[in-house]
Amino acid sequence: MTHAVIDAIREHAKTEYPRECCGLVVVERGKPVYVPCTNMADTPAAHFAISPAEYDAAEQRGAILKVVHSHPDISPQPSEADRVSCELSGLPWLIVNWPTGQIVEFEPSGYKAPLIGRTFSHAVLDCYSLIRDYYRETLAIDLIDFQRREEWWLKGDNLYLDGFGKAGFVEVQDMAEHDVLLMQIGSPVINHAAVYIGNNQILQHCAGRLSSRDVYGGGWRRATIKIVRHTSLC
């Protein structure tokens, strides 16, 4: 990485502070160039998102070498969500702290977040991400992903009713191991999901908490609106 690229990344982090900056390093005319992007995240002080249009535009300039973002006021060490996202991107990542300017680089290494004890990050490590990983690791079933904007359940979306149907689930009346329980918690629509893992226990990931194995009783039962089962298990 050239000094010019590092300087450009730090300058972008400084300009965007206290928001997270984000961008891409591409090869242009045989040299690495930093392409700053607009942070499209709903909570840009804590997360970043690059629009598909900007990603495509950067790719038109040259092969993408690295994904870049900043950590304002916190360590540039990658979070668990950063490590998972790096694996999904298949590219090396660079994180810069501002205001120190310290940089950490890392790359895909096969990391998988544990099913129990993972940190929460909306749309990266959330209840649906946990269900996708559980189905892949336990049942060798790959579920589709779908975009989930922050607090979509308060903005007129009904993603879980629509999304689980598209992912191959159908409603059932009985409950069996591996079924998904769709719940409504402080929301006008279904906004949480858990996997029933047998023995009156569920695997779930609630906002602001580590993913966990919990007893399925009390409030969780009252919050459950529907039970759905993957068609391959019917």
C-alpha cells in the first residue's frame, strides 16, 4: 500500500469523523488508488454500507484490492461483524481509527462466528443470520439472504413474513426440531425469529445481546405468532 493511498484513507476518515468513512482500494493504470464512497448505513456513526452503484463504479475503474472503513474513537481491531463481512466479501479489509490514524489490515481466513455467544450487528449478525448459519451448519441447507434496513419493522416492511416464505418455509401447526418460531416483540409486525432445537429450548439472537440457547417458555411463547418449517423437512 503506497503512502498516497494511506494518506487519502486517513484524510477521508478525518473528513467524515465522527461518522464512519468507507471506500475501496482499486488498481488503476497499474497502481493502487483509494476510491472514497458514501456511507449509506442508517447508523453511520457505528456502521457502514457501500451502495451497489458505487461498488460497481469503483470496479469499472479497476480490480478491487481492499474494502476500507474507519472506527471513530474506538480500536481499529476488527469486530466480529467485520470478520464475518470480510469472509463474505472475499477481499482483504483495512480499518483506520480516527483520530489516531492507526491502521489494521486483515483478510479472509475461514472465520465463522459461533452459533452461541456471537455479538449482535444488524443484518450481519442478527436473528436471521443465526438461523441461516444454523441451517447451513446443522442441516446443510443454504437459505437465501435478504436486505434488512435498520428498524424495518417500524417503517412499513413485513420482511419476515415475506422473507421466510421466499426462503422455502411454510406455516405448520405442530412444532418440531429445526422449526423457526416467528415472534412479534414491541413491534406492529413480526420482527424476531428463533430456531426450536428440541427439549423445550430455542436458539436465538436478540438485539444488544449475545446469541444464546434459551428455555422456550413464558414471554417467548406469548410472543410467538407463527411456526414455520422448511419444505425440505416436511
